[in-house]
Amino acid sequence: MGVDKVKEENVKFFDKTAEYYDKSLLGWWFRLVQREVLKELELRNNMKVLDVGCGTGYLVEKAAREVDGGLIRGVDVSPEMVKVAQRRIQRIKNAEVVVADAEKLPYSKKVFDGVVSTLALHHFPDAQVAVREMARVAKKDGKIVLVDVQMHPLWLMNNMCKLEPGFVRMYSDKEVDDMLAKEGFQIIKRRRVGLAAVLVVGRRISIKKSVG
């Protein structure tokens, strides 16, 4: 399936589900996983956080309410999801959600202390490009927190999930490690979230200059 077709299917599917997503089983699971992501961010005042594939804006709202000052931003490819998220955060001054492609984020380099993506990697047409963009906008000492579906055997699950609109594929631990390593990040934590997802935290690899 071509890149444009994948994006079109994602927009169509999430636009249709946006209004009732929070009340669905998927919405419940999404919030559960995002609460685990929030723990890994170690929120503090004046922190800048970006949620890539933010859906209805649950994490954006929660983070913005816990952080004085700073900037909490969310992007999603679905205009209808963004509308729901914007309603959720309309009275929160340090939060903003916009329509944007994960593979072309509308932010400058090295802006965010934390960049997160929850249960979205398997929907990105080119996951490596999306991770590259996350790394680009992360500060030098910033974190990337990724959580995505991972069920074994992967080959079987990938074949079974082909019917899901906008599904590209699930990734192994090594594939995720390699994606982050290519952008200069190493895994500092990995853990399961429930039976169906894996959470990883990456930090930029620091290169020490030799003396003498």
C-alpha cells in the first residue's frame, strides 16, 4: 500500500471514530497507556512536551495541568481528532493541538524536553522518518518515549492486523532500538504495558570528547 493511501486510510478511520473514541474500549486502553507514558516523562514546571499522534488530547491535557509554564503540544493527522482535543484543552493556556503529519512536524530543532508517541508507530507509513522527526525536535538532553503494540509471533500478528485501516506493521524490540539508534538515541528503559504493548524510553547518546 502506498504512503498516501495509508495516510488517507488513517485520516478516514480516525475522523469517523473521533467523537466516540474516548468512550470506546480503544479509548480506554489509549488513556491507560498514556498514564504510563506520563510517569516516564517525569513532569516538571516549564517543561516542553510534544505528543505525536495525540488523538483526543488526553495526555496533552493531563501534562498541561501538571506543568506550570512550559509548552505542551500535540499533533495528529486526523482533523476530527484534533477538534475533539482542542475542545478538551480550550481553557488551558499552555496547551495546543494542531493537525500535522508525524513525518513532517511543524516545529524547530531541539525544542522539546520530551517527545512521546502512544500506540501510533504501527500507523506511520515510514516509522523511521517519524522517529527522525521526533529526534529532530527533541532537545539535546531530551527523552523520546514510544509505546506501541507488540504481540508475538510478530509475523502472525502483522498478517492478522492487515485488515485494520491504516495499519502498516508492528515492530520488534531490535527494530525499535535500531530506529532510535539511527537518530542518535539509545534505550534507557523498556517494559511491557499490559499484554499487548511495549514502552521504551530513549535518550540521545552523548559523545565524550577525548582530552589531549
